[in-house]
Amino acid sequence: MTTTTRYAFDTDTASTPVGQHEYAIDLSRRWTTMAGTANGGYLLATCLQALRREIPQPDLLSASAHYLRPGVTGPARIRTEVARIGRRTATGTAVLTREDREIVRVLATFTDLAQAEGRTFESGKAPVLPPPERCVNPLESADWSASTIAGQIEFRTPEVPGFFRGAPGGTTSTEFWLRFADGRQPDPVALALLVDSTAPVVFDLGVSGSSTIELTVHIRRRPAPGWLACRVRTNHLINGFHEEDFDIWDSTGALVAQSRQLAIIPADS
């Protein structure tokens, strides 16, 4: 039985134990893409929420998800396995299945980010953006109603990207503000969804679709409440495959998440 909470993310990623290392979940229709399938970041988050119940360390540190099939909404199962529990980190796996068919396999490591300490050096800087209230909502420029995840995530950009206006501009990087539309504050597992919550930047090359093959996310700090500043870029689209790098800074200007995914463009795109 799914527990209903104040926030869509918590309600829709919650699963119910139905056996040893096995959980039942009803994949929600609130997180679908324009193709009508469940968003890859959402599927990853459901697996991480189940796995974290079996691991003592409180924070996600890294996760890698391989997508075997499109995620169709409805009843599904998650099988978990703890590989190792150490003093500073613990690692486990999760497999999401739908009608006995594997959808995604996840390998993840957890830690306690509040206890993390050691040498630090950073050369990257957060995007310099106008305040969110002086930016625009690009979703108001196009009909994205077919993508229900668009109703769960709130964006603010300095200007509307070309592909949102039906006029791709050929850019391969973008910067913007991001947060949950219902006011839920980010945490490490939520960041694993948010790095896959936006339209791929390759859409500005005139591409009409992109499907994730593999997604890796690294969590660097626990995020502070508030808007998240994001930078997304793709440098290589080769033979229909492209990478997408996604960096997130929190409201204090601290880097909190990084991800890279490999995706495939439909043959007719």
C-alpha cells in the first residue's frame, strides 16, 4: 500500500516491503516524459528509496543506473541486495521489474555526508544567473502537457531556449534555476531525479527525442533549501548517441550534484 505524503516525490517513490529484499510500488503517471514513459530519474529514485531502507548510512553518494526497457507506469517490483556495509560507505544493488521484465538495474553507494571531511579543491563555479523572479518560465512558451513531469518541476531561465519556441538555436549548453513545483526541498536522493528532470539540451539541435541508456550521479553535499542553479551541456552527438553532463549548485552556491548520462536519439529524429 502506497503511503500518501504532502509531496509528490515522496508519495510516488515510496514502496512497500512484500518479502525479503523485495518491494512493491505503483509507478506513478505524474513523472512521464513526452513519450508517455516514466522518467529515468524517477525510476532511479524509486530504486534508491527502497535500497536506502537496508543501508545504515543516510546519504546517497553515487549511483549508476542502466535502463533495459522503457518504464511503463503501473504495478512494479524492486529487488534489492546489499553488497557491503563499511565504516564510511555501504553499497547495494536494486533491480526494478514490471510484469517480470527488468526495466532498470542500479548500483549505488551511500555515506554520511555530514561526517565527510578532508582536502577540498574546486575550480568550477556556479552559473551567474539573474534571480529566479527576474527569469522566465520556458514551459509557458510551449505545450508540454504530454510530459507530466513538467508539472512537478519548476524552471526559470534568463531567456526561453529556442526549441521551446519551435525554433532550435543550435546551442549545446544551458543554465537555469530548478526546484520541485510543490515546494519540496531537495535531498541527495531527490537530486538523483532532478539531474534527469529537464528536456535534453540536444533538443536545441532540432532533435525530437532522446532515451537514457545509462545514468551516473554523484552527490557532493547535502543541499541547502531553495532554488538550485543548474548547468547542462552536451559536447558530442556521434552516430545517434550523446552524453549529457548536469551540474547542480544549491542556494548557498555549493556544488551538490554532478551527473553524466549516455542517451540514444531515435533513428527518425
